Amino acid sequence: MRKFIALLTVILMVFATLSFASVGLRVDNTPLGSVTDLQFDSGGTKGQNKAMSFDGSKLIFNLLNAGTGTSGAVSLGTGSASVDRGYSVTYKEIGTTKETGTVRDGLPGELITIIATEVGSAGIWVITSAESTTWLNIEFDSVGDAVSLLWANDTIGWIIFGNPSASVRYQTF
């Protein structure tokens, strides 16, 4: 009888162990240990946009990755320049001639903001993206011109998330 109870206990422990898992918890890249129970509050009331949803088979988190992989800002001097992914904000100084640049591919959910901080007399900076199905180019010609871009995926590319002042030439279909 003891052997049967011991065997039953071992079997139950094996199945109980397989049914529980833990995940590592980090805040600001500092390990805080592991947890086995996560509770999420999606906020809002029924019918409003929520930070998360459940479609019956999977839990979906709608997150924006500002500067995926890194954060902070970078400044680009005058001359033609490309906007590298990985920075939340790119500040651009524009000289006295026409300058061109490109926005490199991002990661799904990545959000970047580009701001013109200095513009020389008759200066203009035109950026393009090889991966955008919604816009052709964006022109910056005044101090404060800005645009925020969201990388949707490899098919759609960068979409304009916010455009307070830069001039945009959109795709026509």
C-alpha cells in the first residue's frame, strides 16, 4: 500500500509540475525573480479600444515599441542622412540645399519620431522608404517640422502615425 501511495504521489507531482510554469519578471531590464501568476487589466469599458483583447484562442497585446531594442534620441547633421531604426526620436539639422535620406526598415510595432531642429535658407530634407505602401516621401523645410512613423510589417512598411507639420506626398491608387 505504501508503494502504491508513493507511486501515486510521484505521478501526481510530475503532472502537477508539467501544468505549472513560471516566467522571469524584469522591470527596466532589472531581474526581479520569477512569477507563476500574471494578471492584466486591459482598462476601458466594453466597446472601447483596449490595450489587450482575447479572440477565443489567444491573448493579444497591442503594444507600441518606441525605439525597439534601444531608446533615446539621435541627432543627424546636415547632408544626406538615413534614419536608423532603434532610436525613439531623430533630430535633423538641414543645410541650405536639398538633402535626401531614407528610413530603414523597422520591426513590427516600432514607433519613431523625426523632427527638424535647424533649417538653413532654402534648405529642404526629403525622406523616402523602400517599404511603405501609404506614402512616397516626406519633406521637412521648417524648424519644428515633424512626423511619427509606425512600422506595421514587412508588407505594409512604415505608416504615418502622427504628422503635425511635415509635407507628405501620399501613394495614389
